[in-house]
Amino acid sequence: MKRLIYVFLVFALMVLLAGCATTVKVHHLVPGEVDLKGCKSLSIASTANYRFPYGRPLSPWINGLHETDFTLSTGFDANLSERVASLATRMIVQAVHDTHYFSILTPDATDAYLSLAKAGEDSYRLMCEKGFDLLMSSEISYMDMEERVEEVDCREFVTDSSGVSSEQVTKREYYLVQEATLGLSYTITSLKDGRILISESFTDKEKERTKIGTRYYAVDGKYRDERNYSSGLAPSFDPLFSQIIKRATDKMALHLAPSWETEHLSLMKNKGKLASAEPAYALAKAEEYRKAYQQFLAIWKQSRELSCGYNAALMLSALGELQEAVGLMNEVYNSSGDKMAHDTLLILQQALSQDQLAQRQISGDSVDDGQGATMTQYMVME
């Protein structure tokens, strides 16, 4: 049995390696989903925190544990709203910074400029004079928390003193379930004319399940409680809100700036079984794409072997020469009518189109499509 498992694992590894060896990665830029008219200087204001419309949103003590030896106080505290807003501010700044696309005026400086408006100053004009084009404001538009206890019965067959077996609950496990819901919205405004370029809202939910304790039942019905969670304080909601904000800020980054995308394309097998093509395949597996391209192309020109022409185009795409790759793959498809060549041609054309649009965004040469402000709302809740 062990030998069969070993043989299977070796075979699986060979298949995996073979698959990896015949696949190339095509990196290309994709444009940001919003046209900011080539503006790359962004003033980021601090995120406004959420104010609960009612008193304390959660009870100080978690219900459902009063008949057990497990007591637990809530994971909510009065400063949670402020911490979440501060976390959102930091993560927004980090997400924008990581695009390597914008120059940023930090929230503390932006907030200082905006506060001058209360004294009658034109804060937008002042930021423009410092070389900034856009203002990014954000707020926590919604927050909600829930804490509940879930019980899970574990059943086993138990034999009593008379030898009769029956299914009984032998233990009961108690879990604290915490759910956090967050709405985060942001707006990009032109500092030159006050026009809103984008307004986006993201709402999502995150859940965590923590085992609190276990109740063990004896045959006579008596029980004992064993605590599995040592603290008397429920876990903080901060990590749950952090995960939601991370997903939201990742989406923001894709919306606002060009980013890299990778396509994985497989080489076409040596359909003609040409011995002369094997060195080119070996070079491709070794990621010697320029040399592999030259050999595949030479065979394609000489024999019009479909797989070699196709693979030569893939080598160009792996080298980042998308325009040339599209041209060659188009030649291969027109010569052969092959469906695989056709499908890959469409993929390469799309990658080239996206890359060109992204390059135009980076250069500030975006096309004005006549559209107004972008209003988007994302609901990612189950």
C-alpha cells in the first residue's frame, strides 16, 4: 500500500512539473476602472467615523451562557468606532501608496487644510497651489455587530449497565459567533472645479467562530463544564473589521490606478512531432524565451508547422512584446484556422488593448468619453 501511494505521489509530481514547464506567464497592465483625467496628485482626508444612532449597540455580557460555568463580556468597546475609522485611514493611504501611481498629501496635512475652510480660507485652492489635483474623502457609512452563542451536540452510542446501547448526547460544545458588518464609502473630488469624479460604496460582512467551552455528560445525566477559552473578555471585533477594510481598499486601488495582471497560457504540443522543435521546447521550459522564440519562428517560417508558429507567438507575449505577439498569432490563425490559435489570439488582443489603455492613463493621455461622475456600490454579503 505504501509503495502504491509513493508511486502515485511521484506520478502526480511529474504531471505537475510537466504542466508548469509548458505554461508561460504573460504580464500586462490593466487600466484603472475610473478615468481621473491623468491626475495623479491626491490629497487624502481622514476617514470619518460612524456614529451609532442608538446607545450601546451590544449588551455588556453575552447572552446564552447563564446556565453554564462560562461567562463572557462583549468584544465591543466604546472606542471601536474611532479605531475602525483610524484603521480605514491607514489602510486607504497604504493601498493608494502601493499603486505607485499617485503622489500623496497625507491625511494629517489634508485635514489641516480642510480645517482652514472654517476660518473662511479656500482650502481647495491652497491644496491646488501645493500641486495637488484631487481630494479623497471617506467615511464609515455603516457599522453593525452581532454576538451569539451556538451549541453543537456530539452524540455517541452508549451501553448502559444492562447491556442496552442507545445514542446519547455525550458532550455539548459552545461557540461564540461574532459577525461584523461594515459600510465604507469614498469620494474623489477635483480640487480645481469641485466636481465629483467618483463616488463608491462598499458593504461587506465578516464572521468569526470561537470555541468557548465543552459540557461533558455522564451516563447518569450529570455533567461537568470545561472552559476552552481562557479569557473572560470576548475577542475584539477589530480583526473582523480589518479584513473587510482590506478587501474594500484593494478594490479601491484597482478602481483608481493601473495594475498588473497575469495570464497563464500553455504551449501547444509538438503536433508534427518534429525532432528539430524539441530544443525549442526545452528552452521554453527553462524560460529562455528569446532563444525559444527564435527557434520556433525559424521552424514556422520553414515548414509552417502550426505548433511552432503558435509557440513563437507565446514566447513574444512572455517577453512582454504584445503587439508583435498579436501580429504573429494572427498570422498563425489566418494560415491554419485553428481554434486554439483563435482563442489565444483573442486573449492576447484583450491584453494588448488593456495594456495600451493603462499606458495612456499613466501618461495622462486618457480619452474623455463624455461620462460624468462614477457612482458605484458593492454589496458582498451572504
